[in-house]
Amino acid sequence: MLWMRALRSSLFFARARDETDDTARARRTVGEWARCLRQARNLTQEGLAERAGLSTDTIRKLESGRLSPTITTVRKLCAGLDLSLATFFASHETDRRDEIAELGDFLRTRSPREQRRACRVIRALFEDG
């Protein structure tokens, strides 16, 4: 019976360690993805913190994997990056930026007049002639 207890105990700790490793890995990858998106927008950690309404320390901890963000923190982060939660998580899952979705998210934050102007500029870029 002692060996069964020892086996159960070792399986429990192995499972707990795996879950802890998975949690740490998820924190790192979300933070790494946030850093990638921030850098693609030429933002400093301070600039993103200001735009997102978060502290610079929160951005630092998030990007380094030392913070497991709440959904509220991720929402604020996305607002600072001009992204929807859907775009953030979809691109994180595929591990590649979806620049078309990012552009759509950006344009949704603009006025109708600015949206029309952006469409005219984009169309003009691709006109023949």
C-alpha cells in the first residue's frame, strides 16, 4: 500500500508541475506576443502603458512573463494597441499577425469621416495609371 501512495503522490506532483509549466508558458507567450505587437507599432513600453491606461511596470511584467494578466488588463492592452480581443487572440493562436484584421480594428476606432478618407487613400494606392 505504501508504494501505491507514493505512486499517487508522484503522479499528483508531476501533474501539478506540468500545469504550472503550462501556465508559465502561456504567460510568456502572451507577453511575447504583446511585445511583438507593441514593437510593430513603434511604441515604447511607456507609450503603450499611457495609451492603454496601464502602468509601465505592468507592461514590463507582462512582456517578461512575470504577470498573468486578467481579462481587464488584456482589454486595456488591446485598446492601447488599437486591436480587438478577437484579433489579439486569433493572431496569438496562429502565431502570426493578421495585418488586415489589425487594420480593420484600427479603422473601427476612427470617425466615419476618417474611415472614408482611409478608404480613398488605400484605393488611390492601387489604382492603375
